[in-house]
Amino acid sequence: MRSREEGIHRKPIHGSLKDLVIWMNEPSPYQDSFFSYLKSRMDVSLDVVFDHDTSGMRERLGWTGLKSGYSHVFLRRPRFWNSIATAKRCCGRINIVNSLWGVPSFVPAWLLLGICSRRPIFIYSESSDPFKGRSTITKLAQYILVWIAVRCQCISVLAVGEMAAKQYRSMGFPWKRIFPFGYFLSLPCSGETQRRGAMRGRLLFLGQLIERKRIDLLIEALEPLWKRFADLELTIIGAGSAEEELKVLAERSSARILFLAPVSSEKVRETFSEFDLLVLPSRYDGWGVVVNEALMCGVPVIVSSACGAQELVQDGVNGYVFKSGDLLNLRTCLEAFLSADEITRIGLIEGAIRSAEGFSLGPVVEYLFACIDHAGGLMERKPDPPWREVDHPSPTEA
């Protein structure tokens, strides 16, 4: 396992080998399985460049360190210059760079690659948080970076969620260079899937306890439902700045709400076996990989339309999507699930498991390879993501 920039070198290209360098902000248990799967492929050469190690905030949420033996480095300080040096060694390879501007030390890397690289370059990016304020100088800098990236014909976008795809289209990227993408995991072992016993109203929120997640909206939406559904329970697992405020709100509602500390990333899927429904009511989430985990374990999901992972959810098939911030719409979805008969609920479980087949790592990696081939001019037709249907734009839109 490599831990220095010198571990990244130019490599010869052999036939159909996918020679990848992936630039990520920090190690993540969710990306770990993705990288491990790529490493296991005989037709892949992989190096991962991390800007920094796992942050303390992520560790408090249960994120664990690297578990896999794929080749990786951490940029040394000064990261800006070491980013350039690493990029120089990677010009002959396929580079996938996390964010256009979200990781400042990566900006000079993709700029250099955009000028010098002979292979496709991808910006792997979520949409920007629409609620986050930005100064005039920041907006100007971002505009300049976008202007440059759009004009580098070798740069395409792996857009995390439909919101990101639309945002990059509005920036000027043609549809033919925008590929829908997300965050994806390995399928769980059979023992980690949701049991199919008698279903009650065991609801789960799992994630950061912060204002952006709108857990307060969920508690408010449940208020008139406690008396109607005697088995209704809500468990909130996580930590964050809004924890005390949420506990006060829960006490006022005199509801059956339980707060639990974060669980480690290794135990998340095991946790799902205790619940019937995951609710992610965020006012914004670039993706929300907890949705993947729930569906893979056979747990239906209610998710906000402002979450990138909402495109994994089909109304009435494996869960429900409600309009972000709409209290009544969220309550309607909760009522639909809680009022459903046993046949409908079992159908939702089976729908969740079936849908997971489309976003398991095998189909996703084959789709990624097809995106690379299309961007490199080796495949004429733009590939469709295996987890959803795509409306192809007209020639004038592309």
C-alpha cells in the first residue's frame, strides 16, 4: 500500500486496460467498496489520490479508516504544488477528479490535465448547495473555472444526481459530456438483508443531526399520526449541532422517538434489519448514500426531492419521493406507507431489493467504462445508467 506521491507513476496502456487515477477529498467507507471492486478487476489499473485523511467530524459519525489494499496516496503539504506534480505524472491516464472547485488543491491538477492530457478527464461532482451563500469573488472564480472546463473538450462530468446534471448543463456543458452518476456500494451479504416478518411502523433516520437534514420537518409531519398508528416508532441515529434542539422538539411532541448514538460504518447495514422504513427529509443532499444502503437491505425509503439519491426511489415501487420542504406531502407519504396492507408492504420490500440490482457495483462499473469509452470516442452512443431510464436530448440539445 502506497502512502507517498512518488507511488503514482506514468503507466503504459495495454489494450482495453482502464488505467484510472481517482482524486478524492478524503477516505470514505462508501467509496472504499467501489475502489476495492475496481482493484479486483483484471482490466483495471487504479491509483487513488486523497487530499487529506478522514476528518474528525466524519469519524464521530462512525466512518472508519481505509480497509482495503488499493494503491493510494495522500497529498503532502504544500498540497497545491504537490497536486501539480502528481498531475504531471498522470497525464497519460484516465483521471476522475472530485469536484470542479470543492477541493482547492485539485483545481491546478485538473487545469493541468485539461491542457496536457491525452485521455478523458472526468469531474466527479455533486450539485452545489443552493442554500450556501457565496461572495462575489467566489462566484467570479467559479465562473472562470467553469468557463475553462467547458472549453476543454477532454473534460466531461460524472454528475452525482439529476440536480448536478442540470446544474452543469446550465453552466454550459453539453449533454453529451454529462454522465449521470452517484455513490455506489457492494451488495450486502444475504444475512444483512431485511427480514420479512410482521411489519410495524418502525421508522429510521440515520445521518448527521444538522439543520439541513430537516429532521424537525419529519417530527412535525408525524405529529397527528401517533394516535392513529399505535405501533409507530421513530429512531434517530446520529450526532450533530441540532441534536439538543431536536430532543426538545421530540419531548414536546410526547411521541415515541428514540435518539441513539452513531453506529460504525460496518454496522449500518446490520442496523437496517430492525426497521421498516428509512426517511431522509433533507432540504439538500448531494446524494445520500444511506438510501442505497436501505434499498439494498430491502428497506423502503421516503426521500426528499432535493436529495441526489431520490432518483433511486420510485413512488409505490420501493418507496416514495416528496417535494422538499412540503410538510403535507411528507405526511401523505408517511400515511401511504403506514396504511398499506401487508401485500403492498411486501411489494415495497421486494421492489427495494430488485432496484438494488441496477445500482450494484457490477453494472455501475460497466456503465463507468462505457462512459469512458464514449468520452474517448470509442463508443458512438452515449450509455444509459443502469439504475434509471434516461430521456435522450434532441441533437440540438446535445
